[in-house]
Amino acid sequence: MHVSIVGLGPTSAAYVDYCKRLGDRRRFCDETWVINGLGPILDHDLMFHMDDVRIQAIRAEADPGGTIAHLVEWMKTHDKPIVTSIAHPDFPALVEFPLEEVINEFRYGYFNSTAAYAVAYAIHKNRCTRIRSASTATTASIWTSGSTPAASRS
């Protein structure tokens, strides 16, 4: 299985370009996982938003016309799973990240970004079995801010 994890930043344009040249994202990868604000923008199978939505709702109140406010409202009615830190009943698509399971499995609990959670989740869910460069990946690609396409485990 080939999973693309697409983060915010300029390299997301490379993902879109690959899919555009092939005519469909499913001709490039089996699943697309997006991070944060890409949820409302890119067609995807799974979204990662590790910020507590209650904190995001407070931020949205401070700037009701901003992107956070739009994202919070969008997440309330989204119909695909959103992996997050803490589920909330006002957001039915939220699925809690299995942090304890992942830490017990890997014996390592340092996650410094939402992309790191997405990669750990992919490995934990057996979506990938080895890490390799996206330029040669046959099973997974990671597109993150400020980098060329990195790899994931397949």
C-alpha cells in the first residue's frame, strides 16, 4: 500500500503536481493523509490535527474570520476520520491518536510535529514497513513543509 502524508508548505505543490500529471490521486497512491489546514483543501482519506479542538475553538473566537475559525467549523461536519490528541463530542469525526499503544509498541514517545504522529500512525497501523525516499518509494511518501518529499515506512 502506498500512503502519501501531505503537510503544509511548498512541497504539497509537488504532491498535487504528481497527482495532476497522473490524472487522479489514486493513480499515485492508495491513500492520502493530510495535515491540519489541508483538510478542507485536498481530497483525502485521513486527516491529522493534533491540536486540542477546544483550544482551537478559543483561537477561532478571537479571530472569527480567520483560517482557524473556518477549519474548526469545517471539522464539525467532516465525514472522514480526523486523528487528534483529544476527541470531542461536538466533532464526530475526531479519533484519538493511540498514544499509549504507539509508545508501548515503539518504546519511544517523542513526537515533535503532527507529521511525526502521522508517520508513527502509519507504521503502527501496518500501512508501511520500511522508510525510503519518496522519489523511489513504492509504498509511502511524506510531503512536509520546508523539505523535499521525504519517506515513510512501507
